[in-house]
Amino acid sequence: MKVFYPIWDDIIRFVEKKTGYTYHYSDLTWDITKKEYEGDYTLVVFPMTRIFKQKPDEIARETGEFLKAQNRFISDFNVIGGFLNLSLEADFWGFALQQILEDKQYGEGQKKGVKVMVEFSSPNTNKPLHLGHIRNILLGWSVAKILEKAGYEVIKTQIVNDRGIAVCKSMLAWQKFGEGMTPESSGIKGDHLVGNFYVTFDKKLMEEYQNWQLTPEALTVYLESANGLDESTFFKQYKNEYFNRFSELGREARQMLLQWEQSEADTIGLWKKMNQWVYEGFDVTYRRLGVHFDHIYYESETFLKGKDIVEEGLQQGIFYREPDGSVWVDLSDVKMDKKILLRSDGTALYITQDMGTAEIRYHDHQTTKMVYVVGDEQDYHFKVLFEVMKRMKRPYSSDLFHLSYGMVDLPTGRMKSREGTVVDADDLMDEVFSVARNAALERIGETLDSTIIPDEEINKIALSALKFFILKVNPQKRMVFNPEESLDMQGQTGPYIQNAFVRIRSIFRKVGDVQLIDQLTAHTTVTEYEKQLIGNMLAFPGVVDQAAKEYQPSHIANFAYELAKNLHKFYAEVRIIDEADTAIKNFRLYLLQKVADILQECMNLLGIEMVEKM
């Protein structure tokens, strides 16, 4: 942070004077002073003991004395063990604000010259996007924005799971029970329509399974395989085995999958038609969330490359073939057991197509760094994938990262899903919009049919509530999304931060344009509230850098909340519009303008739009 260079230069000069050792900015451990101690910023001197050959408190005291005598920004210091707490002169804060204002790319990292591919969403074409996808999409979009801010070239992508047995279940159900229904004829959004037939398949399968349980064949299976389990428990556990061995629907679905892989014309035609319905539905949801992709990959196009890699691994002796024809890799030497890569009938699995997708992406974009945003239930899958590509000696295998995240729950009984199993993304957004609209209308005392609040603004507030509430949580944590809580104007929410921005914009609508003064250091009675805000802003570039390194949008969300909270305190305690001293008034106005800019940029990194009025 360049604003600290005048202080850091003197610290380095002191180190070199005392020890002859050449010190660098990167050698300094520098942080905001903890609230329980007096001071503004703290230099941690423990790392300096190896070159000073002195006790930490002695180094801290001598350094503090030197800085107080030599540096114009240091007003006082105190030493707590190996921590040198420095108090800064009033004119430092004006100097700092001036530096921030003059930096037109404030918070941006230096260009890294590195391409990063961020994969997120990655839906199946047998059902609509759901609540889990919401967290996935928001994380992926925000991580991509943060990496771009930090100086990386980012390619946003998704891999559409457009093939496999699950897709064939939806296709078969439509073929058998759909009676020619289309999105146009039914008035149902395409992805929801196809999802309905996926549910229909499962219901029909369950009916078939329950009828089968009454047959002599089922009794024989139970007697031979129960191993002491009662009938109810055994048949609950046996459903997948039944699907693969006895089910007529299962046989038809597997046959359809084989026909698809053999490019049978009617099967491919039905597959293309139903997938197109789904893609059109997905696009509506993506536009509503405000996200888009630079490159979309389809498993139907990548699984063959995965098969090629499997064959290559067989030839190199990295993989092996079982007597039934299936292909495996033995990872027991790294405590990951054995993993199947190709079924005995030659059909591909998820890992097969992921291998192919990684290879194709590398050749398309030369991205050696890839981030996969996928739920934590796939942790083992990605450990295996990364290990397999490492053994295949792929040039990108050393920089693959699985951004794992936990499940999102809703308070019990909050919403019903169109599918009956999970909450659809569209339903969730509708619910949050409804709660936001009702809350806004309550505040202004209008009836529900009022048109005084534009739906466009309400939608921005609702999406802010949804996005911020999810992104403020560490991705690894399972979480509960509560629509009412997400809209709390006094809590750690998106609308709370939007309101801070609105307050600033309201001030500027009243005062109009302000002419920049030459030196902001003319304000020499800086309050603690102003220091807090400037201190927050000075931390912003570091927060962006940390969020990028850790793939953690929660760092940005929590920073934005702290900045907004300090803004609200400042607004309540400090005179602004009616301040008589022009230097002080201008200082505070420029401070507010930059706070607004950084708040807006934080929310932009989270995929959230600001509003002008609330």
C-alpha cells in the first residue's frame, strides 16, 4: 500500500542503519492496531529478531523512538512485547485520503499474466436450477470477478451435464407419458417441464418397484440377500439394485443411453429437442441472476476425449482393465482406493468426461489454473480427478482447485418445490422478491397493489438480499437461507449496505458538485469516525488480494458490512452538509464519495447492483 511507503521507508532505513541488512516492504508485518491497545497501526517485530540479535521489545522501542524523531506522520508509540503500536498524526489521514482519491484503479491488483478458468453452475439437463445451484452460481460469479480485480485474466465457464442415465429418464418419461406436451402448449418454463418428467419417471419407477415387491421373484431375492434385515429395511436399500437388474423402466432407460451413445437418430432428435427446452429455461434464470459465461462446454462433446485419455492411460500402464471390460485406476497408494473410469459396457462416467473436459479446456484457452465450484459431496471425486491427471502428467495438473461448498437449507416449511424434492431457483427468487416488496410497502404505508415502488428497484434489493446473505458465509459451511432475515435493514445484509450507499447519494443530491481542494491535509481535527472509514478503505486492496488467493467472496462481503457499519456511525455522529468549515466539509464529502465508490465496487464483486433510493 503506497500510502504507507513514507513510514515503511524509514523503518527499512532504520533496519539497514542498525544491522546492515537490506530489508524490503515484503519483509514487514504490518496491521491495524487491535482495539484494546492504543495506536493506529502495528509493526510486528518478532521476524526482525534474527537480524537484530536483540529482544523483541528492545527492537520495538528503538524503532519507535527513531520513527517518532524522524517521520512526520508518527505522533507517538507504545510497545507491547514484540508489537510496536504507532499513533499517526492528523495530517496522515488527509494524505491517505488524497492518495486513495488520486488512484483511479484503487484496489486493483497488478496484471498477473495468468489465465484462470472458473467453472460454476454446471447443471444437469434433466431438471431446473435449484437452491444448491444458486449458491454455486453466486460463488462462481463472485470468485471470477474478484480474480479479475486481483489482476488475473478469467474465463467463466460451465460444463453442462447433458448426457447420462438421468437425462434418459426424463426423455423416456416424456416419450411414454408426455402426450406431446411442450413448453408452449403447457405454458411451463422448459427446464421445469423437463424436470417434471424426471419426477414422473421416479414416481412411475416407485409404482413399478412396489408392485414387484409383491411377486415371488422379489421374495426369492429377499430370502437370498436380506442378511437379517426386515423386509421394509431391505427393500428401501434395494431400489438401485432393482433398477439395474429387474426394472422394465430401468432396462428401457439404459437401452436409451446405449442408443444415444450409438447416435441412433430418433434418440438424438428427442435429446436435442428436450435439451433445447432446458437451455432456454436456464437462460431466463441466468439473466435474472445477472450472470453469463464466456465458454460453455457440454459433456456430450467431452466424454469421447475422456475415453481417449483412458485408452492412453491403459497403454501406459497407469490404468487397468478388469475381466468384465471395465477400466479402473488404483489409487490405494495415496489412500484413495480404486476408482472406475469406464463401465464394462464401454459407457463413460462423470470422471471420464471431467478428464476430457479438462484436456479440451487447456487446449482451447491454455489455462493452467482451473477452479471447480462444486458442492462438498463431490470432494472425493475431485481428489481422484486431480490425482489421475497428475499421474497422466498433464501440464495443468498442479494447479487445479476444488472450491467446495456446503448445502443451503431453508427454514422448515418455508417453501414448496415445483419438483417436490428441492427448491427451484426461480421459486426462491420469486419468494425473496415478494418478501422484499411487502416489506417496502409496509415501510411506506401503502397497500399491496401500490405501484409507487418500481419492481425493478425492488428486484435489485431482493437480489442483493439473496446474494449477500449467501456470499457472506464461508463456502465450506452449511447454511440456512431465511428470506426475511436476508432483508433486515439493521442486520448484516445486502440491503443494509445498499442503504449506506443511498445515504451518501442523498447527501450529494443535496450539496451538488464539490470542487476538489489542493490539499486534504488542511483538515487537522480528524475524528475517530473519519479514521475508521479511511482505515477501512486502506485495507480494501489487501482484502481483494486475500479474497482472490483464498477464493473467498465472504472476505469482500464482511469488509463491505464493516465499511457500511462505520459509515452509518459517521452519518449519525458527524456534521456534513451543515459543517461551517469549508476544509472540513470538503474533506468529509470526498471521504463519503470514496466510501460510496468502494461500497459499490464491493457489491459489484459480489454480483450486486446498488440502488439510488430505498
